[in-house]
Amino acid sequence: MLGALRQVHRLQCAFFCEAQTAMGDGYMRTKALAAEFIGTFALVASILGAALFSFPIAGITGVALSLGFTVMAMIFAVGHISGGHFNPAVTLGLVAGGRFAAGEALGYIIAQCLGGIAAAFTFYLIASGKSGGFEVGNFASNMFGGDGYSMVSAFVIEVVLTGLFIFIIMGATSDRAPAGFAAIAIGLALAATQFMAIPVDNASINPARSLATAVVALGEPLAQVWLFWVAPILGGVIGGLVGRWLIDDND
């Protein structure tokens, strides 16, 4: 009888410990998703704030530096909670690179998209308060064709620059990289992509960023948003695979 009671006690303790672990894991996952939401909100806000309000004065340089500095700051702020992805292409690139669990990717991507869309509508609300009215236009969305560059040009630059960006992330966050500088390298690399790609297609490198502005602009930006999902994700996966081979497997 005593032995049976001890066995029941052990089972109860085991169940309680497993439940506590699950609750702890669930709490940490919620914090990680919240960090991705906030980080992506800040990322899209940095683009729209500079593009809608500062572009006549600061131009491409203002947008690029606003984005690069904001991402750098957010990685320092919440990178230890979620890894500081803020970008579906980064998440899937790190999955391909063996740095992130595939099972966690969907939750991250949903949080990133929701954070970006929330920022887009917030800045639409702010811009709508301008005296004399506000015309949405393309709302700093990513686009191709028309009087600008072709679909092929946009596709190639998004694949190439996103691939390089993920490769830099893989290298900067490697155990063999100088400690403490990853956020700086990542922020500067992202700023550099804006200098190169804004004249071509307004620089996506981030499907969540593209979706956020397209949802507000509607019309042609929303019709073209598929490219700014396919190309950055393809580039991110390529960059992750190359990083895995060259950086992580370089023992």
C-alpha cells in the first residue's frame, strides 16, 4: 500500500514538473512572438516615418539610415528574447541555415506580418491628419514595371540582396565572429540594401514590410506583393544554405 502511494506521488510530481516546463516554454514563446511583433512594428514605422515625412529633406539616405539604425536598436533591445528576426525571409533563411526550428517559423511569420500591418495603419492614421489632406498613393510600397524597372530586375535584386543579407546575419552571429557586434553589422548591411534597391523597386528585402504597406495602398501594390514574398524568401533560403555550408560547417 505504501509503495503504491509513493508511486502515485512520483507520478504526480512528474506531471507537475512537465506542466510547469510546458507553461514556462509557452510563456517564453509568447514573449518571443511579442518581441517579433514589436520589432517588425518598429521596422515598418522606421520606413514609413522617413518615407512619408522626411523624404523631401533626407531622401534615400534618410530611409536607409532610419531602417538600419532602428533594426540595430531593436536587435539590441529584444534580440535576446526572440533572436531579432523581424522578417519572414530571415526566419526561413535561418531555418534553411540550421539556426532556427522549422516548427517555430509560422508563428514568427504571423507575428511579423501583424506587427508590420499595425505599423502601416498607425502611420496611415498619422499621415491622414495632415492639413490639406493626405493622398495614399503607393504608400511607400514595393513595386515594379511602369516607368521604372522590370519585374525581372526587381526579382533579381531582391533575391541577391536578401541572400547576401542572410549570409551576413549567419556570419555576424557565428560563434567565431567578434562578440557584441552582430546588431551593428546587421543594421549597416540592411541600410546598404536600401541604397541599392530603393531606386529599383523601393527595396523590400522583407515580405512582412511589403505586405504591410500594400494592405494600406491596395490596387497595384497589393497585386504585385507576391514577388516581394517569393524573391526575398528564395534569396533568404539560398543565403541560409550558403552560410550553413561556408560558415557553420567550416570546422
